[in-house]
Amino acid sequence: MHSIGFMYSSARPLSLPLAAGLSAVSSIYKCTPLGRLTKGTSMEALSVPPLPRVTVAEAVIRAIEDPESAARHSPFEVADIVNIVEDHQFNTAP
């Protein structure tokens, strides 16, 4: 099941308070029994944290540049988008 995420950017000021609210809901959802009780249902979408638009763009670029990274992580899953960016940062660290 693919997760649906929300992207935010300071270029879209209205997205910032929405992202803050979704981030809070995501944290609460993950830290309470509600997360375990609704696993596998549509309510599980509440556990997906919002991502900065820059992070998503960087993950797409990294997946194109490094096909091995794209093979290890799905560019369609929110957690994997973050992993693609982190893999690149780890592999290019001095």
C-alpha cells in the first residue's frame, strides 16, 4: 500500500501551518495505541509526516543519478524518499 503524503514549502505560506498540524497529528498517532489499532486501515494515513518540497525534489534527482539507490528504496513511499536523500548524504560525506 502506497502512502499519501503532503509536501510543504515556504513559497506556499498556507502550507506551513497545515504541515505543522499534520506533523503533530502524525507524532500523536505514532505514539498512542491508536496507531496499532488502526494499522492496515485508511486511518494509517495519519501516520505519514509531511515532507519539505526540497526533500522530495532532491530524492527524485538522487534516484535518477543513482539507480542503485532507487532500487533499494521506492521513490513512491514517504519513508523511502527520506532514505534516498540520507543515503546520498552518507555516501558523499567527506
